[in-house]
Amino acid sequence: MVPPTVKVTLVSRQGKELGQLELPPEANIDAFKDAFHQQFHYYPERQWFNINSAKGAVFKEGTLAENNISDGTSVVFKDLGVQISWRLVFAIEYAGPLILFPLFYYFPNVFYSNVPLHLERPLAQRVGFWLAIIHYAKRELESLFVHRFSSATMPIYRLPINCFHYWIIFGASVGYFVCHPRYHALFTSPIPIYTAALVMLVFEFFNFQTHITLRNLRPRGTKSRGIPQGWGFELVSCANYFWESLAWLVFSILTFTLSSWIFLVVAFVQMSIWALKRHHAYQKEFKDYPRKRRAIVPFVL
């Protein structure tokens, strides 16, 4: 006896019929995407499907039967465009400051005028430079070896937008002024400078621990997650953003350039948006989610 199958009609978002796929009703979204790939040559990460219309229910998990897809059901295909892995996205983003800061710092004659023959850099400038390098080297290593991503890829056309924050707002803008030959330090005594550096490194360590916590909540190859605990998560849903904001606050106080303060504000606003979104997602997903937790700032936001 031939097992039953379901014939699905494939339609473009412009309403043009593309063809049909014939699969068993217990076929899941992965099997559906693989079959679509074999017939139409769009790899699975480029595929997005809605049921019956372009604004219909999204077919992104479960089987055909579980999504009420039967003979003659129309499934609308959207091409998400050329994709790039999130791991590579982060590696490219964080490379910006690691490239630009050393260029400004070690080759000042290329970027600045009237550079002294014997350039003596203030201690605050030297420490600020290395704190920036340490931060983004840490982020690169975390992206390669720590982070687990709920989505494997993103459209490659968004890469310049993502890179703008790190390459331009921080790497180019902050780097240019922090590494400037005529940089004037707010602090000249070693004690406040080294104290600030130590405090920022402590915040970086806490941030690293939050990333380890989040990694351990997501088993490899899954999209599941639990309620994070420890390392500040008792107070806020996104302790990783909280510690990073504090680290950049210390960096801005130490280096004290207008561009570093602008970067702090932009970064905090963006992290607050992400934190509020994740905070609401946690509240929706977990009925027993702690009510006293805030999104990013303890007791406030």
C-alpha cells in the first residue's frame, strides 16, 4: 500500500504559481525546505513560507499535518536573499575596532597633521587604547567559541548596517580622537587611571560570565532557552547588556572624548531596545518569570 502524501501548491509573493511539492503529512519544515531546495535550488536559509497567503500563518516549525496543510493548500514562498552566518557577521563587526584603533595609534602620520617627531602618549590614552583592544578581542573570541545563535544566518545586505556601529561610530570616530596625537587626558595620576582600568576589566569579566550563562541555557543545535540566573540576572533580564554599559561608562570617563560619550549613549539606547524586547519575550514564555526583574537597569528600566 502506498503511504498517503500531500500535494502542496507553491506560489510566489506576486501570486505566480511555481509548482508543487508532494510530501507525506508527517514531513516537517526541514524536510519541506530540503525538497524545495532540490526542486528550486534556493538553500534552506533563504526560504520563508506563509500558508495560503503572503500574510498567512508562518510555516516555520512542525509538520504539514500540524499546520493544517493538506492537498491543494497554497504555500507562499519568499526569498530572503543571500545569507551570511551570524558567527561570521559578529567576527566582521568586531574586527573594525581591532583594525582601526591600531592604525590610528601606530601610524599617526597617515591620519593626522603636525605629528610631533617624538610622540609621548599620556598614560590614560595608552590604557584606553588597550582596553578597547581587549574588549573587542574578547568579543571576537566569544563569537567564535561561546555564543550559540537562535538563527543561523541573516541577509547579507544588512551587513553594512550592522558594521556601521562598530566600524564607524566606535572604530573610526572614537578611535580617531582617543588615539589623536594632541589628545589631552582628563586624568594624569596613575591611581585613577589604573583604578578605572581595573573596574572596567571586572565589568568585562562579569559580562563574559553572563555570556557563559546564556550559552549553557541553550543546548547545542536547539532554539530552546531557560531563565538565566546569577551574575546580575537576578536583577535584570539582560545582565550582559548591563555590565557592558557599565564598562563603556568607565571607558568614557577615562578617555573623556565627546565621541566616546556619543558612542556610550548610542550603544545604551540600542541595548535598551534589545533588552526590553527580550524581557517581554521572557515574560511571555515563562509564566513563573520573576516579576521584580527589570530589563537592563536594576530597579529602573
